[in-house]
Amino acid sequence: MEAFTDVLLVTANVGSLFDNVGEIQNEWLQELYKTIHSHNPQFIALHFQEVGGKDYMVNMGHAENFFWNIESSEEMKDFDRVCIYVDNQFQAEDRFTALGSLYFIHKALKNIYQYDFNVKDFKAVSGQNKHVGSLDGVTTVEKEKFPKNFWPDFKWSRKGFMRTRWIIHNQGLDLVNVHLFHDASNLVACNSSPSIYSANRKHALRYVINRISDSRYSPMPFILFGDFNFRLDTLSLVQHLSIAADVQTVKKECSNEVEKIICEEKDNDHQVVLHIEEKLFAYLHQAVFMEDNGRALLKYDEEVAAFHDVIKEEDITFPPSYPYSEEYTKPTQYMKTRCPAWCDRVLMSHTVQEFIHKGDDGEKSIVYNTVGPNVCMGDHKPVFLFFLLKTNGH
């Protein structure tokens, strides 16, 4: 007999929630609960990146409160088993990732097991399992920060991945929380196609896939969800946006370094269409990122294509998930710091596809979307995937 388990996966870069504590956090939680309520899942996985925000030494205490708020909320009372893994050990610079993975299991879900990477066996999940701090001795999670020698030219940051392994009824699954490298400078991102940053992310993602597929443990179907920091191919996009404009490159006086790129309309009083600096990306017609959910720009979203041999993704039908304004009253506007992009994603191995119930036409058995599209959620909108996992009865 074929049975299904309703699964909800959410990924959220929550850095800005801790950098501006207050109104946003409360609304953020309400939007999360709305999403949970509307899909009624039996298994929830929340993957967070940048726990504690930029000022994590000051904010880590707020982060713990944030997680306890979720866990103890009225909305989560029917989830009687919880597994929480939060890496907040910022003192251990060589290992700190600022990743947090939270898993909630509904009382109706009976057969669920979690892998112990130490004894290489599955154990039934029971009770509240909370690990906040150093995760070094925790055997049900595997955590790794990207090696420093990967990118000798770049500042070593808290990027890495965290994996847990599950059996739901009789279906095994690796769930991997991922945070890849961002674009440090818009100007550098414009230099080549693909950009140097894109090449770094590709290298890092291939590393993650190789690590979770290597021979230490028998490989399993996997779902990677996190902040991949995937960006649009900036050079091609800028060429497209400035096709009818005069492009000026302004260099610093003291060096030959490019300081800004300015694209002006040829007529129309030479109105500036696009102005790019290291941390500025101001495009006059910002609506293009929202119109039809930014569909016209998806052709510049090329970074995941390099992994089509191993990874699938549901169709994207939501606008870029980053960088939204952090102003409470502007929940659907982008900041002018970066070119909007689909940074936050849920990617799955081809093998997972076989276990997802596709449903008949008209039946919404898979939903891939953002949480809180019309509410200020910080600079990243969380992204979720809801689906029915095929499990063969009891």
C-alpha cells in the first residue's frame, strides 16, 4: 500500500533578523507559522544560515531565544519530537559555520529514524534533542567548514555545510544545510562571465556533493537547501540592461582600478539607467525583478546548470529571494546594494525525484515558493518546498 508523508523544507538566511531585532522577528515567525498551517506537514526541516547575524558575538543570545520561541510556540505543540543543531561556537574560528538546522516531527508520524554517524546505524527518534554550541561531539550531525586553502585570495568566512540523515517510514534521505560564498564586489562580478565568485561557488558545491557521496557512509538520496548565494550572470545581465545606453567606466585617480560603471540613456536627457559600484547596484526599472516573478531574468540564473548531472530543482515561480529592503514598510522592494538574485534554493538529487508524489493535474502536491512575500522578512525571503514523500505504508 502506498502512503505519503507530508514534508516541509524551509531555508532562511536569518542574519538580518539579529542585526535589527524587533518588529521583523515577530512578523517573520507569524509568516512561518502561516506556511506551516497552510500545508499541515508531518515533518518540518528548517535550515538557517548566519545565525546571530554579522554581530554574532553580541547577538548569539538572541538567536537562542529565537529558536526556543519556535520550539515552544502554540503552533508547534503537535510536534512531539524535535532535533536542534545550532553551531554558535564563534570562538572556534577554524570550525564556526553559524548554521542552524531544526527538525520537527509530528505526533502522527510513527516510523522515523535518525542516523548516528559514529556507530553507522539508525536509531528511532524520541523526545527533545537540542544541541546548541559546539557540535563536535554530536554524532547525529556532520558539520564542516570549507577549508581555508580553497580560496587563498578571499577572506575566510563562516561558510560550510551541515548534514543529517533520516529514514521516514522506510525512505532514507540526507538533508544538507548549505551556505556558499557571496559576491563581495559588484564590479568584480561584472569582470567575466561566469564571474570569479560563481567559479568559487561551483567549486564549493561540487565539494559538498562529493563529501556527502563519498565512501565513508553508503550514499543516499539527498536534498540540499540553504543560501547558495547563486547570482545572475552579472556581465551578461549588465550588457542586456544597458543595450541602448552609453556605458562609462570611471576609474580611481590614484590607480587604474574601476570605481564605478554608469549607463546613461542616449537621449531622454541622459538619464542614468544603471549605476554600479562595489556595493551599489541601482537599476532604474526595478520592476523587472518583480514582473511575472522575474521570469525574464531566469535565463541569467545559470549556476545550478553545471550540476544538472546530479541535481534537480522544481520550477522557480517566485521573484528573486535577495536582497529585500530591511525597512518594515517596504516588504516587496529590493535594496540597491546587489543585483536581485535567487540565492536561497532547494536542490535535490535525481534519486529523490522518484520518491516525490507528483499528483494529478490540478492537485498541488508540490509547492516551491517564498515565505512572507508581502511582509518584511529581512534581506532574504525564506524559501520553502512542500511535497508528499512516498512511503510504503507502515
